[in-house]
Amino acid sequence: NSLATGLEMGVLLFIMRKRLNGLVGREILNALWKGAIGCLLMAATLILWLGGSASMPVWIITLVGLLLGLVVYAGALIVMRTQEINIVIHAILRRTLRREA
């Protein structure tokens, strides 16, 4: 299934590039490698967490793992200054400030 999805994405990118007279390939690759680094850091953190939390209740392992994964991945994207995380942060701030007003 993953192979088919990857092939489909490649074909769709090829078609879109032709119809849009090019895509911003450099920006896409930049976001891709930054996301991959964030994923690797998150995976390493969760592997360490799972190795050290075997004696805890499952719900604590799950909850803390979820929070750890979120913080590490989002933190990595913030440190690497990805455009996508900036969009998410600004959207959250806009909604928060709108509710306070």
C-alpha cells in the first residue's frame, strides 16, 4: 500500500508540474528533509521512553509517549524554522487572541 501511494504521489506531482508550469521542488525537498529529521528525533525519543517505562501502567506510557512525541517533533520543526510549523503557530495564536477579545 505504501509503495502504491508513493507511486501515485510521483505521478500526481508530475502531472501537477506540467499543468502549473513547475513546482517549487526545492522548498518541497527542504520541508521533506526537515520533517524526516523531526521524525527521527521523535522516534529515538520514543524508543528511549519505551525502554525505560516498561513497569508503568499502559495509560501513562501512552499519554507521556504522546506528549513526548508531540513536543520533540514540534520542537525540532520550530528549531529548524519550518514554514509549516510557523503557519500552525500563527493560526493557533490568531484563534486564541480572537477568543480573548
